[in-house]
Amino acid sequence: MNHAWKEAKELFETESPLTKSLRDLKARLQVRLLRKYAPQQVYLLEDRTSDALEPLYGLSLVQPIAGHTDAAHLPIRVAQEHLSEEEIGRFGFFS
């Protein structure tokens, strides 16, 4: 999903209906993943190394799946829109 969203951003524009739809679907799938599997199999970890324009969480996998160690980034703003503070605290690995 993340790759499809990135491709749509490059092929179309950031505000195109397709790009926005893929972005929103990606966020909903990430929230569903967290609610179903966090913190045993996936957890939030603030990415302090990203050069993104806004703060991000990485969705890190406890065990790699098909060679993947994460489930992409989720803007902290989006996490706060879709998850309660209690969920963010429970799903996160914060130092």
C-alpha cells in the first residue's frame, strides 16, 4: 500500500483523489494493524531520523515478515486523529 501511495504521488499530484484515497487507506490499515496486533507483534516507535516535514512514527515489527521489519511510517498527527492517547501509550515503545 505504501508503494502504491508513493507511486500515485509521483504520477499524479499530492492532492489528487487517487493519491488522497491511497494515503487514507494506508493510514486506516496501519491503525487496524496496531489495534489487532500491538504491542505483541507490532509497535509504534518515533522516528527521529526522518527528514519528513512532520514528526513520524514508524510501525516496527517485532519479528520480520517476508524480510520486512516495519510497516511504513505514520505521521504522529494522523495517529493522534485515529487513536486515543491510551492506545498510543499502549502501542508505543518510547524511551
